[in-house]
Amino acid sequence: MRYARWAAVLAVMAALAVVVGCGGDDSSSDSGSKVKAPEGPEALKTLGDGEGEVNLIAWAGYVEDGSTDPNVDWVSDFEKETGCKVNTKIGNTSDEMVTLMRSGQYDGVSASGDATLRLIAGGDVAPVNTDLIPNYADVYEGLKDQPWNTVDGTPYGIPHGRGANLLMWRTDKVQPAPDSWGAVFDANSPYKGKVTAYDNPIYIADAALYLKATQPDLGIDNVYELDDKQFQAAVDLLKTQREIIGEYWSDYTKEQAAFTSGDSVLGTTWQVITNLLEADKVPVKAILPKEGATGWSDTWMISSKAKHPNCMYMWMNHIISPKANAAVAEWFGEAPANAKACDETAAKDHCEIFHADDEDYFSKVAYWTTPTKDCGDDRGAVCKDYSEWVQAWTEIKG
Amino acid sequence: MGAGLDRDQGVAAALWRRPRLQLSLLLAGPIGWLVIAYLGSLAVLFVAAFWRLDTFSGQVVHEYSLDNFRTLIENDVYRSIVFRTVLIAAAVTVTDVLLAFPIAFYMAKVARPRIRALLVVAVVMPLWSSYLVKVYTWRIILAEDGILNWFLDPFGLHGPGFGNVATWIVFSYLWLPYMILPIYAGLERIPDSLMDASSDLGGGAWLTFRRVVLPLAWPAVVAGSIFTFSLTLGDYITPQIVSSTQFIGNVVYTNVGVANNLPLAAAFATVPVVIMILYLLAARRLGAFESL
């Protein structure tokens, strides 16, 4: 009897194995190479009264109500003026934000370029009626009507700000000071086991960016449009880097703790993390390395299932108002979207430091965007799409 | 009221006359929960493993194919992740057996009742505090400027840092009570007279342990190992906090939370289910279920 049961289990498993082995060769479907706006979600026509609250998904440091630092607060005024209570959920990665938005429980999101198109294609966000947002007029022209926030001339969001991913190190542990991403890709790094990197497939672009500068024969132009050979080179570089990585970070508090304790001494960061560490008197410094950097250009988008659309429109208008936009840009360490914000910053040279209107500078920053099959140039549809990036990332981490 | 009483008595009598109906009514709730909520979700998981994801829009397409399983089989990385997870789960289990057996033996056979009660409380106590607090505490202990390195530094040694070793240590700590309690219960069931008899017949301590205690306590050890092994196998939070190591659970988590690839996650999640089925079948042969 007992053996009969065993045999049954084995038979089931064998059957499963056969089925798996004989899996048909039906070719994987071609994923849409060009984004098409789905029919359905429509923009708000007229602005009504606030609904009393608004639920946001945001990057750490984008929605501050004074609870992190009493002096950092651009939410309380908004709540008082509009009566919309702001509830925020921090998203650590673009992927997390997309997943959260799909839950349909949020009114809006501060999406980076590697999330926006996915949200638009998935029908998760609605077009934005910019007439209802007076401050939109003052947004830099270079940020309006961009491929990551507009489809077929229809705007799907309000530009929030932009900036670059930086290289940070502990000044007491890392000498001499690095000026290149080479510091985190050096297989013989003296800081082996103390190097950190952003735990997300999009980080593959950082390796591609370094290869673009150091191995010109690979012919990398856009670091998000990688064909087979280029992609493999980036993945190989990251597999070498895996040997010197102590731990990856995606939760910004994890990186903050790791730099404080000295478990990480060198790696990628956001300006806001550097600010938080400096506030805690941890000796760190962050720079934009000579190869340039990957970066973000963020967009506030409204959910197609928003339960508080009026409050969301008020929020979108508020966050790009000169004062709030200046405050968030200074706190997070990025260039504001509103040209008038430059007059409102506490540090008068903030917009110069972060190159707010310097389109030439931002041409060196590779904004996060969703990799697609279509390379976007004459190579055709031979590039690696995001699902392949995700799989490669699992392989890199091993 | 009288009529209500009559009706109640009528129902009771009807049930009394049909013991089978009585039994099935009693069990309908628990069995329904088991079948619908518990096995049902497993079935949904298994079905989802055959769907696929439209990679750009991120929507799940309900077409049946074996692409997910093929991806899992053809990719080295998934094999090595399964291998690593099973290996660490096995290492944790062995470590916990080695740590738990002496403690359980002391509790069951040596300690006086008052000490025994104290020890039981001490073993169960960590279960009262939050899992996350315990893991983060270990993160602080193992950190670069943590207490472990402070302690080892004078000897010129250095802690393991955050990695596979850290996950092994933390898991061994976390699941130790789940090993001690079954072994303790198993040892308590062995009559002292058997040990006396063994020594009367000239058996030394080691021989008695090997030939008398261990065979009798073995089912209990296997029962404990089911807990330590399966709990390690399914965990994904500890590896994330004290290392950048990927367990099966981490891959499932990233595929759900990061890539939104529910079908691949479901396919990978069937792997630990299969491993545990095999483990439980083996455990049953070793008689573990009688000592749970």
C-alpha cells in the first residue's frame, strides 16, 4: 500500500516532467514595441470641490509634512488650504510603484520614466487636463511634451523635477576620493564587500553607461536600448561587480543604515539619502562622476480609478507651485520643474548647482525609461525588453 | 416558547438518529475552510503557473503554456537558488538538532521540575517577540560596527558580515524553539527505566545514547526538522535583511512585487511545495507524525 502511494507520487511527477519537457515551441508573443494609449480613461473636464483626502504613492522625500524634519514641510499648508488630507505610501522602486498603482487604491503617483509608459499602456493612469493646473504654464518647456509623459500629444502627467543618481562614499574610509563609476566596477577594489548598488533591474543601465564611456567599440548610445552584445557586456560587468558588493539596497533606509554603520562605504545614492546622512553627521560625500549618470525625470500622474480626482488635481497644481516645488527640489536634491521655483529656494544657487534650465547638462543624464524590444533606431526590434532585464537581474544577484 | 423547545428537541432527535449527518454538519465548517481557502488557493497558484505575462503592459494573459517552467529549468540561476535554499535549510536543521538535543535532554531527563518549568518558559519566550525585531537585532549584532565585531576584534578576528553565513546563523536562532519542543516532548516519553536497564547491561553513556535514546527520540527529531526545514525554505524576509542572498521566496517576491510576473512566481512557488511533499513523505516513513 505504502509503495503504491509512492509509485503514484512518482508517476505524477514523471508525468509533470514529461509535460514540461515536451512543452510546445509556441513562440513568445511579441510585446508591444510602441506604446499605444488605451481607450477608456478620460481627463477631468472641470475641477470640483476637494473630497477631503488624497492617497499618493511617492518617492521618499517627495511628500514631506514635517514629520521627518520640522522645517521640511510643504504638505500642511496644502491640507489647510484645500481640506485634502494627504496620505502617502513610499515606493522604493518604480516596479513597486507600478504594482501599487495597479491595486487601484491610490489617486496618484510620482512616477519616473521607467514607470510612466508602463502605467499608460496598462490603462492605470488617466490623461491630465493641464488647463485645470495653472502652474503648468511655468514648467520648463524642455520637460513638457516628452516621450515619457505624453502619448500622441496627450499629456499624462505633470513634470515634477529631474536629477541624477550619484556616487557616494564615506570620506573617512575611501581614499583617494573617486571621480568615476570605475570605483564601483573595479574587480580588485580595496573596498570589496563594502560596495553597494541599487537593487533593481534598471541598474543594468548604470553598467551600460560606464561601458559606453570605457568601451566605445560596443557602440552603446542609449543605455536603455541594449542589443544582445551590449546587454551581455553590461550583465557580465555586473556579475563581476557582484563579487565586491556587500549588499544591495532598494529601501533607502537600508542604505542609510549601512553607510552609518560602515557596512557600505561606496556606491550609488540619491541626493536625499546623502542629505539625511549628513544631518546625522556621517562623513559622506556624493558627486556626479565624469562618465555622467543615470537619472530620473519624474511625473505626477493621476490614477484612472482615482477616488479623489479633485484633490489630486489640487495636489498636482500645488507640488509644482514655485514654493513647494523649490522646497521639494532642495530636500530631494534635484532640479525643479517650475522655472519660478528658482527664486524660492533657500540656497540661491540651487538651480545652478542642479542645472535646472541647463538642457545641455541633462543631455548627459540618461533618464530612467522602460526598455522595450524596439531599439528606437535602425537596429530594429532586437533590443532587450524589461522582462529580460528583470530576469538578468535575478541572474546577476545569483 | 413551548413550540420552540419542541422544535429544538425535534432537530436534536433527528440529528441523534442520523449520526452521519451530525458529523458532517459539525465538520462542514473546518473542512470547507481547508478545502476552499487552503487547498483552493494552492490550486489557483498551480493554475496561475501556466499563464503568462504580457511584458510591456504587465497584464496577465490567461493562455496556457509551459513557458514558465521552461524558463525555470533552462536557467542555471533558478537551479542554484533552489540548491542554495535547500542547502541552507538543511544546514539550519542540522545546527538546530545539534543545539536542541542537549538542551532538550537536560530539560527532560536531568533538570528538576522547577528548573524544567523555567527552561520551558525560556525556550518559548523568544516566540513572544516580533520576528522582525529579532532579525533586525541580529542585523545590528552582525553589522560592521556591531557587538560581534567589537567582541572579536581583540582576537584579530572579524565577523561574517552580511551574507549566507549570516542567514544561516539568524535562521538557526529563529527556529531553535521549534526544534527543542518536539525533541523535549519525545525524550520525555522515553521511560527512565530503559536507560537504567541499558546501564545495568553494561552500556556506557555513549552506547546508551546511540542504541537506546537516539532511536527512540529519532521520530521527534524528524518532527522538529519539519518545522526548521520548511520555515527556512519558505522565508524571504531574513535573507533580505541580513544579506543580499536570494532564496526561493525572494525570487517569488521580486516576481510578484517588482516584475509583476505573477505566473512565473507561481511556477517557482510550486518548487518548495514539491520539496516539502517529498520531505513529508520521507518524514512519515520515519514515523515523525506519531510524535508530533
